[in-house]
Amino acid sequence: MADPVEILRSTFGFAGFRGVQDQVVGRVMRGANTLAVMPTGAGKSLCYQVPSLALEGTCVVVSPLIALMHDQLRAAEAVGIRAATLTSVDENREETIQRFRAGQLDLLYVAPERASSEHFRNLLSQARLSLFAIDEAHCVSEWGHDFRPDYRLLRPLLDRFEDVPRLALTATADAHTRADICEQLGIPHEGMIVAGFDRPNIRYTIQPRENTTRQVMDVMADNPGPGIVYVQTRAGVEKLAEKLAETGRPVLAYHAGLDPQVRRRNQAAFVASEDMVIVATVAFGMGIDKPDVRFVAHAGLPKSIEGYYQETGRAGRDGDPAVAHLFWGADDFARARQRIGEVETGRQPGERARLTALGALVETAECRRRILLRHFGEEDTPEQCGNCDNCLSPPAAVDAGVVAQKFLSAVFRTGMMFGTGYIESVLLGQSSERSLMNGHEKLSVFGIVSGDEAALLKPVSRALLLRDALRTNAHGGLEFGPAAKAILKGETGLKLVLPPKRDRRGKRGAAGGA
Ligand code: ADP
Ligand code: ZN
């Protein structure tokens, strides 16, 4: 058995392990089952690559994406590791099997669906195994944000080779998902090693969406370096890319609908550029090595806090200051809820919890970093980071319970069929042909909102939609959601966080500053 540190130096050319790597490798070398939770870029691959060289036999790496597997294969081969992939697209499968049986492989990458094949199990029993490495291990959990049923097939396989240690790896798992991964893969609780998640050089800013194009352009103007803009849909990517190009900055689009060749070209151009902005769906970023990304902007709500952390984490890998801007709208939450309604019932609680956590992050008056880190299980964080929007200029918290009641009763009394704009005009007592025709000017809620309350109407309607107290029907009309009653009756209050006034550039004015 060779010395891991020696291998780290001689094969990889690194002076020492970083962060929790030595803890993880130490456990693996002792044959203990382990879950390593390490943020992207922390060096997860090394945690199984080094043992694969130090231990006798082959390390079987389970990985969910064939494209990613081939990237990893190239990287491993580049440092002289004897590695191969065994997937449906590989033409040299026979040769790989031969090498595996003959003990000539340090690493064998496979997709999870192989695990269920009897043929593959037999193959594994014909060779000497050093380790099972399960990459993207959150895929095994229904609580995880990327559940893949195939990962459930792994457990019987792992149990059949009980003497072979298991190392599960993930960059993204909340406490609940982590516990579930351990449970699903038979890893003891004390076998969990979590690396620090803080990215102190990233400045987080989260604002309601007003005019996406203008808001993103402002971010671009403030950040001349390379940047990524995430948009939820392919059509949205194309549209925003076109508009942003008008600024004169080099702008390219990236999504799964583009020709693979175009995609590769755009990605390569971005990696080489010093001022390019790439507008992309979340398909972009995995496996991309560009340390000098200066900003990441989200033009809409990410899927989860994990997703937000991972996507914003592509900024500032070089350690220099970088910014992350998220622009969200109440309609993002409505769409997400609709999507949750369409997934299997077993996965709905997890999806709902994820959306609630996102809601708390965007609406908070607290330090954003603290909320992010707590989400990843780091309880011991300072109350203020000094490098997020809420720390740099604390927002005002106001009690908007009464305005929320007024808003909801106006929705109710007008028959739950009108949109936000009309409800606002009724509450403000703005007479129109429509309100006259509808007889709404005689309602007790007509003109019930005045003065200071008027400014709260927009944020209140946003907050009610976010909390599922209001829903938008197919025609844009507002209806009550399940959370409406308690707010209307005053059983649940509504505390609102009002961002300080900003100038046109989206920067906060001095008035709101601390
Ligand atoms: P992850 O899979 O966690 O995102 P990688 O395994 O791709 O991270 O590693 C990220 C980068 O860090 C790679 O370029 C890798 O070579 C480098 N790296 C990993 N471990 C070390 C180390 N101990 N010392 C120096 N560089 C390292
Ligand atoms: Zn902060």
C-alpha cells in the first residue's frame, strides 16, 4: 500500500491535501464507509483518485452523466491513472472488460443503471475491487434536488461486496438529504465529512425583478469582467442574449437546444474571453474551468438553494472579488408550485421544503450568507458577513398585516377574478369606467388604502403570491390560495422586508444605508 501523500506529490504534483481531503482519504484508506460533502472546486475527485492508486485493485466510480465521465476520464489519464469508462457509447467495451479482469485499471467509471444488471455484478466479482466511489450521491435521495431512481439500484450491489469500502461524494446536500444519503447507502452517521461552504469573496445581492434586461445591464456595467447570466428557458436565453448584445459587450447564448458544435464553440469562446457575458440555462457550467468569472446573475428563481449556491459558486474561483445577483418575481414561485404539483407525490414534500427555503432566502432581512451557510449545516457563522446586500445596507422590516388583509378582502369582494393592477386601483379608490361598471366603487374596500400604505401594495401582493396566499388563475386573475384565510383573519401576520431605495443603477442609495 503506497503512501497517499507521496502519490499526491508524485502523480498530481500537489504539495498537500486541501481542506477535508486528508480526512476523507484517511477514512477511505482505513476501509471506512464515508460521505464527503464538499463544495464544487474543493477537489472531490482527488478523494477517490489518490486511494485508487494507493490501494490494490480497481476503484469503481458511479457517475450520472456520460459526458462528465469522459471529462473525468481524460483528466485521470492525463496524470497517468489507468482509467476507463464502461458506458453504452463506448466502443472499446470488450477491451475495457479485459483490462478490468486483468487488474490493469485503477479507475472504472460506470453509470448507475449498470448496477442492476446481473452481468455487471458477475463482472465485478471477477476482479479485485479497491473502492466504490459514488459521485453526485445526492441523486440517491428523494429529498435531493436531482433524484435519479437508478441510484436506488446501487445499494444491493454495494451490499453484495461488503468488504469493499464506499465513498459517497456530493457538492450539494442539506442536512435532511445528507442523512438520507447515509441511510440509503449504508454509511454510518459519523462517516459524514462536511467541508466549509463559505465563499467569502462572493457578494450576494437578491432583488425583486422589475425590468430584467435593465437590471442585468446594470450588473454588466458595474462588472466589466466575464459573467454568466442564468435564464430558466431556452427561449428566454435567446431573447435576453439578443438584448444584452446591444450593450456592445460580447454576448453568447448557451442551452441544450443549440447544436452541440455551437455549444462547444460558445463555451470555448467564453472560457478564453476576458469580458464575455454568456446567457445560459442551468445546462451551462458543469465541468467548466474558468476561475475569473466576475459575476453570476440569475434572471429568475433557481430551482433550490443548492442550485443557487452551485451556480453562483462559479463566480470568483480565483479568490478575487465577484458578485452574484438574483432577480426574482412572485410568478417564479407560482410556476415552481405548479411544477411541484406535477411531480410524483413522494417527491412533493422535498420539493416544497426546497421552495420554502428559497422563499426565506429571497425575503429575509438577515445576512444572506448566514442563511446559505446554515442551510448547509454551518450553524456557527457570524450574524453579519459584511459582504451581502442585507449586511451592506440593512433593509427596513415593516408590519404589513393590515394592508395584506385589505388586499385579500378586495380580492374576495371583487369575486376573485381580477389581476393585481385592478385590485390596487380599487384599494386606492381610483375611479375608472371598469370599476364603475362593475359596481366596485360601492364596495367598502374601495379607496381603503391611502398614504403610506400605498407603497406597500406591490410588495404585499408579491409576498402573498410567494406564500401561496394568492394564486394567479389562467386569465391572470387573483384567487385565494391555502394560506389566505389565516392572513385574512389576522391569525398569521405579514412582516415585510423593504429594500432601501435604489438609484437607477440598482445600487442602494445612501438613505437606506446603515
Ligand atoms: P470538485 O470535483 O470538488 O468540483 P475537482 O476535483 O474538479 O473539484 O478539483 C478542483 C480543482 O482543484 C482541480 O483543478 C484540482 O486539480 C484542484 N485540486 C484538488 N485538490 C488539490 C490539492 N490538494 N492541491 C491543489 N489543487 C488541488
Ligand atoms: Zn451578509
